Amino acid sequence: AKGQWHKTALMLAAHGGHVEVAQYLVGAGADIEAKDADGKTVLMLAAHGGHREVAQYLVGAGADIETKDSDADTALMFAAERGHVEVAQYLVGAGADLAAKDQWGSTALMIAAEKGHVEVAQYLVGAGADLAAARPDGMTALMWAAYNGHVAVAQCLVTAGAELNAKEEYGYTALMWAALKGHQETAQFLLKAGAELEAKSTNMYQEGM
């Protein structure tokens, strides 16, 4: 039976970080690949909750590390979104695909950058995540960091070699996004790092303009 938006007992134990309960339920025959109403698996819920020990147990018990939910998110993406660096480290070490993309075309690194999780971003970059990866609209991890004013993440990405003057579909650079959104500290950093001051957009981003 499923409650809490089609969650099984095993899902709830995993999300709560209760590894011994999870072990017992799996031993009793619980479906380790069951999905909730949004297509999230038990492993995704453990990753979302930041529970490395549970994630490690589930993978060891046969959970598929690359399964995607209805938004094409993976367990690694949930760890990145929530800033759970230890879970991200475990999943990548266990073979999680750094290049996997969600329904919008975002990688785990882009998601960490968008949310401002610098430790996760640093780890993913060190593990080999593609700094130049872009969504279909052209948005990169650095652009997302600039868009939301996450200067520490921007510093991490630029230090690692992210392209400062890459442009998305409207011709906006990371500096333009920082300027549009009013993030002065991020704009200052990008300029000092060598961002092109006079770059021009090719189209107008529609947000009240």
C-alpha cells in the first residue's frame, strides 16, 4: 500500500534516513525500485534526504543509480539540488553519470550552481563534470550561478576554467545575468575575472521588459 503521495514504507524509511528499517523492509521483500507518484525511487528519496548510509545500502542491494523520475531527474541531481555533498560523492564513486540531464537539459553541476551549493559544485568539477555543458537554451552552470548571485559558486567555476563570455539563446553572458538580476558582488567578480563589459545581447529576455 502507498500513502503520502504514493510512498511505500521503504521510501519513507529511506527519506528519513532509517537504514536499519530499510534493511529490514528489503529483507522482507520490499520493492527496491518502487516509484512514487512523481516517479521518484527509493534511492532518489535517500539522496534528497541527504542519507549517504541509506544510499550506500540501497545501491549495494541492487538499486539502479541511473533511474530517472518523471522530470528526468536522477539521484545525483537530487543530492546536488539539496547540497548533500557526501551523498553526491558516494553516488559518483558508485558510477553515477555526471553528464546526465533532466527534462530541461540541466546537469547535476548546473543544478548545484543554480541552488548555490558550492561544496557540491566544487566536488562535481573535481570529479570531471563538464563546465561547458549547456541546456538547449544555452544556459551554463556559470550563468545559473550569476543569475542567482551565487558568487562563491561562480568563483569555483571560473577558477576551474568555465567560459566567462559564453552566450545563451538571447545572447546573454553570465555578467549580463548578474547585472539583470542586480547581483553586484557577482558582477564585480566576473568583471575582475575578465568578463567582457560591452558584450551585447541578440534578443531581449522577457521579464517585465
